Amino acid sequence: AGSFQDAGVIQCAYNLNFPLHVVPAGSAPCSAWSAFSVSSPAVVLETVKQAEDRAGAVVVRLYEAHGSTAAAWLQTSLPLREAMLCDLLERPAARSCIPLEPRGLRLSFTPFQVLSVLLVLRQ
């Protein structure tokens, strides 16, 4: 019912096309853990990968999927030293530093915009 945004079509499509796979592990209980979370349902975290030319860094790619402007918080449990916007070749953009705030990284999106963020980890 409602629009594709209200119906959660994007999330359902990801669940269908990329189902979770259960892998048997030891019998010891472990607590739930998530490396990343995004505060807006309009923003999809598409990729997490090791940076090509920078040791101790990862690149995350996100996009706005609802065709609207959106602000979102990207939260991570990884120990960050710095964060910056980068292009698809992982070169930092001009004035690209993103402040590390207690709530995470604040990102702004235009309709269907793709953002790449270079996350440099503390050693």
C-alpha cells in the first residue's frame, strides 16, 4: 500500500536478491554486532570495501534511493581517525573532511546521488 518508499520496496528487493546465509559457528553465545548503520530509509549503504591505495582505510558507498533530498547519519563501530568524501577512484574531494560527531557522520544527499566516503581507521 502507498508509494514504493512507504512499502519498503528497496529493502524487500535487497532481501530477495541478497539473502542472509547462516554459517554454523561454535556453540558459544555471542552478542549482536553491526559494523554500520544508516539512519534514513531513503539511503542505502551499497558497498563496504578496503581502500585500494591506503592501508588501514575502508571505502563505503551509499546512495539516495527514493528520489528525494535526504540527510542521514552513518554510524560505525569501527575506530575512526578521520572521514572524507572521495571520488570513485578514491581521491579525496576538495573540502571533503567530514566531522566525526558522537552520533556518527552526517551526510546529505540530492535525489539518487551516490557518495563515496573514505574512512581512515585508528591503528
